[in-house]
Amino acid sequence: MTEASATPAPGPAAGAEPAAPATMPGPASATGPDTTAAPAAGNGEVLLRAEHVLKYFPIRKGILLQREIARVHALTAGTVVFEGRDISRLTRRQLRPVRRDLQMVFQDPYASLNPRKRVGTVIADPLRIHKWGSRQQIKRRVGELLELVGLSPEHVNRYPHEFSGGQRQRIGVARALALHPRLIIADEPVSALDVSIRAQVINLLDDLQDELNLTYIFIAHDLGVVRHVSDRIAVMYLGKIVEISPAEELYQRPLHPYAEALLSAVPIPDPDLSEQRAQIVLEGDVPSPVAPPSGCRFHTRCRYATEICTTQEPELVEYGNEGHLAACHHPLNTARA
């Protein structure tokens, strides 16, 4: 189960390796964990809860759990509860009012924008669909949103191809903010951007969170990026959550060997410290999500694996008093809990 708090703290971000594309047809599943995740930082009510989320579809480009949570795809099994309401089986018409409070920022800032529409129309579409106000009110709102994300209102008549990648992602953020959502799912929002632009978009999301009291589910592979935006982090491997932790706690005391390996790959700006750190290189290939290994899914690449890891799937167990959980038969750093 995955939860996002209604406080302004971001929701969990998953740092997991991409699933290898499969050439043969067959069903693939994206599942949520079967064990309750601790709430995000703060004492707010639970805003979104996903339990045993399962979706079967032919593998072409990977597994997208975030789209099941946002109900872009219909679920095969499991439940998604948003603001205390089960939205798992709602029709498109019934989902429409839910969309006002649950929005997405997509990974590719160009593919997610209609190249035939002007930017003003792209941002105004959610407002028109939900009958937000009059034409003049919508026009003013579009100008406000462009200014909010650091663009000029004069850009409303430009097309997406006239903007840089970072500017296009700002437009995607403006569209997601149009209806004052409570929860934004950010699907690797900076992975397609140049390194020089990533910090600008990350800082923008951070500022908007404070200003608009937003909750994020921020999905990324780069734990260096995740550290700057998340108060609570969930690490996934082959569609399963293997560790959940407060952000700083994860970086100081990783429990799962996969989290340990991910953290060892995060660049350190200090050359002396970087030389002292031993990078953990995982051996072998990522198993196919169509037929994951028995027992612990990570055991084929884990340097700590024993026989029990090959036969018995570990459950998420809490270590310490800060909601730090790991699914591992041989957790690390438990003496410091």
C-alpha cells in the first residue's frame, strides 16, 4: 500500500531501475506493495492510498504504476482511495471531478504537449473542460499560471516547439496547477532535461509546494534529485517497494542492499570524499518483470543473498521508531536503529 499525506510535504518518490523492454508479447503487471506504508511526514490526514494495485498489459515500454494511481489506465486489481473515496472503478464521467484535485506532470515535456495547439490553449483546456469560469476569467488565469511558473503571459500564442525543454516542462507544470489540485504526480519531470536546467525545475516545484500547499508523489531514478524534493522516500525494484524511509534517514542509514547500491552511485561534489567512497557495482542483468525471480526479486544481483532469499519473499518490516521499513532477510545498518 502506498500513502500520500495531505500535508504540504511531498509524497514518496520511487528510485528504481527501468524495466527492460520485452520483445515477446505477454501480460505484465505493475503492483503496489502488499503492506501498509507509514504516512508521509506530518500529522495530516491520508490524502491518497493505493492497495495491491495491479494492471496487466502487453509490455512495450515498461511498467507505469503512477498511471494506475492517477487512473489513466483501468486497474486489473487493487484499490486506489483518494480523499477517503475509492476511485478504482469509477467511470470516465465519474472521474472528471476527481481530476480537479489529482493531476500529473509527465516525463517528456514535448510529447505531453499537443504540438498543434498554442500554449494558451494547452493551459486553458482543463479550465474549459471543468467549466471553471468565463472566457475572460480563463484568459486571466492562464496569464497568472504562466507568471507563476516563470514564463511571460505574452507566450500564450506560441507553439510548444518554440520553447526549450525546460520551458516546455514549466508549461506542463502550469497546466497541472490550473485547477488548484491537492496532489500532483510528477513522473520523472526532470529526467528528459539538460543537467543545467534540472535545478531550475526542481527549485520551481519546491517553491510552488510551499506557496500552494501541494503534495507531490515524485518519481525518479536519480536519488540525488529525490533528496531535494522529498520528505519520505520509497525505493522500488521490479515493481515492488523494498524500502520506505524518511528522506535523510535513508541517506544516512539505508537498510536494503538495492538502496545501498543506488546511494553509492550518487555523485559527490567533493573530489576527496568521492575517492574515499567505494561504489557498489551490481552484477548481472535486471530480470524480466514478466517472470520475476522467486523469493526476493533482488537476490540474483545481491551480494548478501543466501538460500532463504531465493525461496521466501521478504515482507516490509519496520526498523527503528521513524517509520523506516525494509523488505530484506539481511537488512543493513540495523545496529544503528
